[in-house]
Amino acid sequence: MAAEAFVNQLNVQIGNEFAAHQQYVAVAVYYDQQTMQQTAQLFFDQAAEERSHAMMMVRYLLDADAEVRIPALPAPVCDFADVVAPIALALEQEKRVTQQINELTAIARRENDFASDQFMQWFIKEQVEEVSTMSDLLAVARRSAHDVEQIEDYVQREHAAEGVDPTAPRIAGV
């Protein structure tokens, strides 16, 4: 059985993941409106990934016979000053999620909740990738803000269809 402190914080994190999903949809819509289809698709894909993360957490709690509580979400930021701003926001969001994932892991360890600690390991690895992806994209966007086609070319080249990670936790509803 998962530790109560871990379950409580994982329910909070489910909300954080759904909020990240909504934020990435808002970012994707912004880029779509700018006719930056490659970047829009990247963020639509990121949104789906964040939703999947939330549903992995839901599945874990269901499997652990723990209470699942889906919290209310704050509205996402929808207005951006330029093509760089949404990516800067995404990088800050990924850094914040990394801190949240690390705190969840710390709670599991403090509570000697070994199953929950093991569950969190995939998310730790995932956050390294997410921060790196957004950090690199932000560098390109800052360098190429005057020529959005360079940003589009980078996204198309670097983020071509990525495969499913077979080590990922199960997703509820799939």
C-alpha cells in the first residue's frame, strides 16, 4: 500500500500534470495561430504527453488501491509577447515539475514506500529529457526569433516522430 503522504502529494501532482497539459495546449494554439505548424505540433504532442503522465499517476493509485482525487486547475497563460515567451514559460514549467517529481520521490523514500519510489524513477528520467528539450528549443528560439522558419526547421529536424517508451508506466484508460 502506498504511503498516505505520498498518495496525497501524488494527487496534487496529477493536477500539476493536467495543468501542464492545458498550458501546452494553450502554447500549441498560440503557435498554430502564428502559422508555426511544426512548433504547434510539438506542443500538441507535449500536451498529450503531460496528460499521459497524469493518467500514469491515476493508474498507479488505482493499482495501489489508493484514493484518486482530480483537483481543480488554474487557467493557462494564453497571451504571449513573442515567439520566444511560450518556450521560456515551458522551460520554467518543466523545471518546476522536476522539483515536484523530486519531492514526490523524497516523500516515498522518507516513508519507506519502496514501490512508490520505484514508480517515480521513470518520471525522474523523463524530466531530464523534458528540461533538456525545452532548454535547447529556447536557445534556438532566442537565436532565431527574427526568422521563425529557422525555429520551424529545428523542430522538424530534431523532433521527428519519437517512439513509445516501453519502460513507461501504464496509462489509465489505455
